[in-house]
Amino acid sequence: MSGDPSLHPAFPTIVRMVVEQPREARYRLRFDDRHGRFYVTDVPSLLYDKGFPGVYGWVEGLGHPPGSHCDIFLLSRTAFQPGDVVDAHVCGVLVRGDRDHKVFAVDADWANELPAWDLDALPEQLRHDVMALYPVLLKGERWAGAREAWALLESIRTKRFVPNAD
């Protein structure tokens, strides 16, 4: 643990997620870090087009757009808004060949209903909804479960942050 207050105390199994893309938005939102606000683009939203039951954003404490950051999709029944910060229980990752990995998580409601926080433990329909976002895997890409996602997050954290000298 880095001691970074923006990281969840249970990092990397639970992370804080900043919502960038709500499910009901037809077009992608982008974060303007200079003005600290979100704006609508003319790019269609993958979440909306695929009917994903959740939201998209970045892991707080591991950078933020437009700079280096860690993408995360959250399965949730709640209609979160851009800028909301949500606890996300990490359950897997799409390991991508271009290193733009996509972490997947469930919110607290789903976490309490699942036998384990892992892609394989998701109900069939939710697992299908996750896989439907990226139905074709390119060379070097693969789906991985929670343990690999946690290891990836820890790797990102240790490369990004210098441990305190204390």
C-alpha cells in the first residue's frame, strides 16, 4: 500500500473509481483536467451502444485522463453521474496487447450477492454483458480473473508512485 489517500484502503481488491461515462449517455464524455469538468464528444458511447449494465471511468490514484490512467468498467444497477467516486470491487481484467488494459469490477450491491469477486463468478448474463464489450480479442489479448487484475493494479501503482521514505 502506497499511503496515497486517493487509493482505497483495501487496494487493489477494492478501488475508488471516478465515473466518466454514465450508462445513459449516448455519446462519450471526456474529462477536461484543466477545467475539472466533463464534456460531451461526438463519439458514440460503447456502453450505450452495447447496453452495458454499468458505468466507465478511471481508478482514482492511478492518474487521470487525458494523461496516463487506468480504465475501469463497473457493473452496477445505480445510475451514477460523471465525477461520482464509487467503491469498485475488482473482479477481472481484459489484458490488451497495446497495454491499454481494461479492469472490470462490481459495485457493493453486486459484491454482496456474488459467491466471489471474479469474472467466473458472475451470473451468466452479466458475464455475457462484460464479454460483449470486446467480443473479438486481438493477438496478445485475453480475459483474466480477479487475482491477475489485482496484480496488474499493484504493478501500475508501484511504477507510478515512489514509496514514502519514512
